[in-house]
Amino acid sequence: MIGDFFSAVIAKISAALEWFLNLFVIAFEALWFLVQDAACWPFDQVMDVVTSAIYAIDVSGLSGHLGAWSSLPAEIVNVLGLLGIGQAAAIIVLAITVRLVLQLIPFVRLGS
């Protein structure tokens, strides 16, 4: 009878300790997720500002120049396509864009 009592008390203490251990594990996981979110939140906010800035750019002035290719005769457009003028223009514009973006980063202004 006394042995059953002590077994029950030990079982209750063991269950309480197991509950506290589970509580500690759950609290640690919650804090870990909080730290992860705290690390990702500034990046998310910066990307929100960047997307807002990109959407705010007015490119309506460029729409008038897009029809310039269609006003050229078909033979000239064909020759320009064979010469790779479109790809060359894209490479030049991309190079200028990369250079301008690198100018915005501190300590990257190499010789400019």
C-alpha cells in the first residue's frame, strides 16, 4: 500500500517534470522563430520600400519611343536584326545600369 503511494507520487512528479520540459522546448522553439522573424523583418521592409519605389517610376515618356522600330521599313529592321543591334543595345543598357547601381553602393566606387 505504501509502495503504491510512493509510486503514484513519483509518477506525478515525473509527469510534472515532463510537462515543464515540454513547456521549455515549446518556449525555446517560439523564441527561435521570433529571432528568425526578427532577422527577416528588416529585409522584408526594405524590399517593400524598393517595390514601392519601382512602381512609382513613371515610364510613360518611353512609350512614345517604342513605336520607332515599327516605323522603319521591314528590310532595315531585318538587317538590324541580323547585325544584332537589339542584343548590342540591351548589353549596353545593362552595362550602364549595372554601373549606376554600383555607384549607389558605398566603397564600390572604383575609379569613378
